Amino acid sequence: MRAGLVGSGIGPSLTPDLHESEGKAQNIDYRYERFDTSSGRWNGAPLSEILDYAEKHEFVGLNITHPFKVHVCQLIDRLEGAAAHIEAVNTVVFRDGRRIGHSTDYSGFREAVRHSSLPLSGQKIAQFGAGGAGAATALALVDEKVSALLLVDTDRERADYLAAQLTRVRPEAEIGAATPEGIDFKDFGGVVNATPFGMHTYPGQPFDLPAFNPSAWVADIVYRPLETELVCAAREAGPSGPQWRCNGTQPGHSRLQAPDGPPTGHFENEIGICLIAGPTGLGGRRMRERGETCSNLCSECVLVISARRVGRFIPFGAWPS
């Protein structure tokens, strides 16, 4: 079985090792490959060439990360679930000669916040970043009934486009767009970093924490490194500072952790919502509710990999709605 990760600057990614080590533990002949468009064999390769290669060589699917989550939508046959609303994809499945796009960014982020004590309902939230991952986290925040969501991006046109897109699918939501300059963030209850800032290839922070109310929480979707500059700054703010941090809706991890507590979220562990493939079947939702483990891993499952080897398997179609 072959799958892979497509992105730029993904050399340090832990996703291949995470997939292959879990495959080995489950006695699967499983290869998970990098398609890094910034170096090596695939340097400068067009995304279409990578998808064609993977399909020709019978990959079951691909995880898609920065900067291709929006562009890939032009190269696939059908969007399912949240991906159809936000037109951004982080998982492509090859099935019956068709390319099907999903967004586990949305399901991972939303499920993680549902299992945390993050105060969302009725709160005014600022999100920095209006790209592919930002589209997914923004829709998740809206669906968790925040009172208002402000999309902040240095590219105002991009922020406006996402705000309009989300308003079309969630007309009851209050969604605004802005650039970072001249905004008073003191009345926001929380802030999400959905930009690449904090990744190894994009060091730094997307905003200054002192601009926010000391009681606000902060979430960071960057998971590599796990301790981003933003997360470290939030911790240093002390007990009165941001209360939560969230690392990762990229292919690999979706984690919420209190500064002084254990990780929470999917299945009470740091986890990866990661592709293996396939049609619905195996009663995935029922298994998840009963906390069971799939004993017959095959190409008809989606593997939810845990850093602690929880190893639960959920087929597509059984993702949280």
C-alpha cells in the first residue's frame, strides 16, 4: 500500500515516519512518501504531475499540505463534506478512477475543540490566515457557534473572499475580514493562528500576544515544531495569559493541550487523522463510539494514528459532521 504527503518545505515532517511505524505495528506493507516541491526529485514539479504520478503508480491517496490545499481542488473530480463548502482539501483519495477530496483539517480541528473546554460559543474570535487550512478552521469555528469571527490576513482580497465564501454557506454567521493594521483586539475572547508562521520554514509569530486581552485563549495549528514561538510566548504569559494551545490540523496531528494539563481531543490523545483510503464500510462510526480497534486493516479503511498507538480505524463517510 502506498500513500504520500505533498507540500513545500516538508523535509522535517514527521508524517511519513508516523504512518510507516504504525503500518509496521499493524503488520501492513505500507510506504508513505514525501513529494516536496522545494527540494529533491520533485523540486519545482507542478501539482498535476505529482497527482498523475501517484495515480499511475496505484497510490491509495495523498495528504495535501501548504501551499496546495486550494489549488488541488482544480485537479480532482469531487469534493466531499466540508471540502465542498470551503473549496480546500488536505486529503485526496484515488477510488475507481476518480479523485475525491476531503478536509480532515475541518473535522480534526472541530472534534478537538469539542473535546476540550475551550470557550467558543458566543465568543468573538480572531483568526489570522485565510488560506486552505484557515478556511477549514474558520468553518469549524462558525459551526461551533462563535458570536463573530474576524478573518485577518495581510492579503485583504483573500480574507474578503473567504469571508464571502463562508457567508454563502453559513448565512446566519457574523464573519468579517481585515488586515492586521489598526485593529483593537482587546475584546476578542480567543485567537487562532492559521498561517504558516511558526513552521521551520516560516519562523516567527503572526501577531503580538500583548495586543489581546490577557484572558484570551490562543490556538496554533502548526504542529512542527510542536513548541512554536507562539505557543512558547503564550506559556510565558503566565497563568493569566492564553489558556489553551492547539497544535496541528496539518496531516498528522490535531491536539489541544492546557498549559498545565495533559493533551485532550480525539480519543484523549495526540493523534493524526491520516489517510489510508477507501469506501465506507466496517461500521466505522459504531466502532468509534464503542472505542473498538479495527482488527482487519485494509485499503478500505482510514487510519487514525495515535502517537500512543491507540490505532482506531474510521472509514470515510464516518467523519464527524
